[in-house]
Amino acid sequence: MPKKAVVLLAEGFEEVEAVTPIDYLRRAGIEVSVVSVSDNLIVKGSRNIEVKAETALSQLPPGEYDAVIVPGGLNGSKNIAASSEAGALLKKTAEAGKLVCAICAAPALVLSPLGLLKGKNFTCYPGMEKEAQDGVWKEERVVIDRNLITSRGAGTAGEFAIAIIEKLTDEETSKKIAESVLL
């Protein structure tokens, strides 16, 4: 049975940080649901690139997801943080021991207010760590701490996606995808 991941999109999301994990995870055979936190399925990113979500969060079928991925982008992160449904999904995922993955501004603006960084190492976009209420910030490109995967920004999106793939599948699959995209 394939692993399942959700990528949350909100107006102002960082395009590279969303599309790279969607693409790489699908290459690895992981079922990825692209989900808008609003009922509008056409979501405009921070660089005015529009991405069509497959469903709205309010319509997401209930079930177990192996990972929830939160791209950054300052406004996108703020919009996801403002969604009580997104917060509930992230908390449920963390409590189930499944992967919670966030990049750029999202660790500080989305995960920290939910208490999901508490007692864990994390990274984020430089300077955003000052917005985090808890957790231990690390100046690394990708930080994995148990079921939490965080990363710094658009330039680390490939490494972020590969780390998620390795946790959901295995090292061999992650290396195969990394090699196939010349990462």
C-alpha cells in the first residue's frame, strides 16, 4: 500500500517549496494530495504562479496520512497558521507519530504556535527562528528530529523532499530519486 502525503497550499505559498516535494514524492510512488486550506482550488503563490489544488481541506477525506507538508512563503505560512482545520490536521498527524514537514517560514509561523516544535530541533528561513516560541533552532539545511522534518527555503527544497522520501520509504528509494533529478 503506497504511503500518503498531504501538501497544504494557501495564498502566498512559496512555489518551489510546494511543487518540489509534490514532484519528488510522486516520482517515489508516494500518493500526494495537493490541498487548498480555503475552498478556492486555484491558489496563487508568492510569485503569482497559480497551482490548482486537487481538493479543499474542508473536503479532504478522513483517514490516515503518513505525512503533512507545509511549504513556506511568508503570506502562505500566515494563511495556513490562520486555518484551524490545518492546525487540527497537523496536530493529529503529530500525535499519531506521522511526519510533520515544514520549510522556510512555516516551522516558526505554523508549527511553533501549535506546540509542534516543543523539545525538538528544527530549522527555518534565516531570521524566522526569532518568531518560534519553542524548539531548538539549528543552522542546517534540513533537520530531522523524530517525526519532524524542517528545512530552510527554496534552495533546500530538493533536499527537504528527499529527506521526506527516505523517511516514508527507504534510503535506496531516496537515493534513486536524488540521482534521477541530479540533486
